[in-house]
Amino acid sequence: MLLRFTKASHSERPHTLTCARDDGSTAGQRSTDFFVYHDLTHYAVETELGLADAFYGLINRGWDFSSFEERDPGSRKSRSLPPQAYFAEIVVGAFDLERAAGRIPNEDLLAHIESSCSASNLEIPPLDVDSLERIRLHRNELFKQWAAIAPGEELRLTL
């Protein structure tokens, strides 16, 4: 799948994310600064941990961005997601927290992720401080690439 993050050409237009799926179909959405960084973090997490059944894997298999906002029939509960997708969102959320609050030591970040998974009765896939550091380095490189592109240009990534 090809991911195209397009930087807004001016302040009155949003950024966009377009995903060209392996089957030739596409999914896209407008994006804010927060969600560009959030979605780039998803890319780093999912590629570094080999999570094929998380956010981008689901998009590639036909989910649309709005699918993640759907509710289970007859319920206010969010649509059921595969365990990898929940796990990825917990890890990405921890890195979003770090982006807002400043660097969190790997041991503390890992404890936060483990606690969040435990509270959600979610089995934790193999994860250690070295994995977190690889994710952080990859994410930081993606952030630098995004910052370096001019308005109206694209950052292209493949899965």
C-alpha cells in the first residue's frame, strides 16, 4: 500500500492522507497537524513491530477511515477491532503523550503501555525498551521528513 501525506498548500486548506491499497482502490481523509503526526507514528509502530492487523493493515484490506468511528450494532460501543489494532493504538497513544509532554524514559513508557493493555484485558505482544527506541527513532525521522517538505508536496511511504 502506498501512503501519501500531502501538506496543505496554505493555512485555509487541510493536510490530506491518501492510501492507495494493494487492490488498486483508495481511501483518504483530510487531516490536522495532530493527526498527521499521529498517523506517522502509526506507521513507525506498525512497521517496527510488524503489526499487519493494525490501522494500516485494516485500511489496506478495505476499511475506510470512517470505519474506525463506527459503533457495534445496537450499541454505543466502538466497532470491534482486532487485538493488534487496539495494541497499536495504545502504543501510538503513549507516543502521542510523549510528543505533548516531552521525552518519557523507555522504562516508564513501557510500564504505561503494559498498564493500558492490562486495563483493557489485552495480551501484550513482545515489546521491550529496544523496540520503543527503534520506534522513536523511526518516528523522529518521519517527523523530520514531514517538516522538510514544502506546502502542497507529498511524503510517500509504502507498506
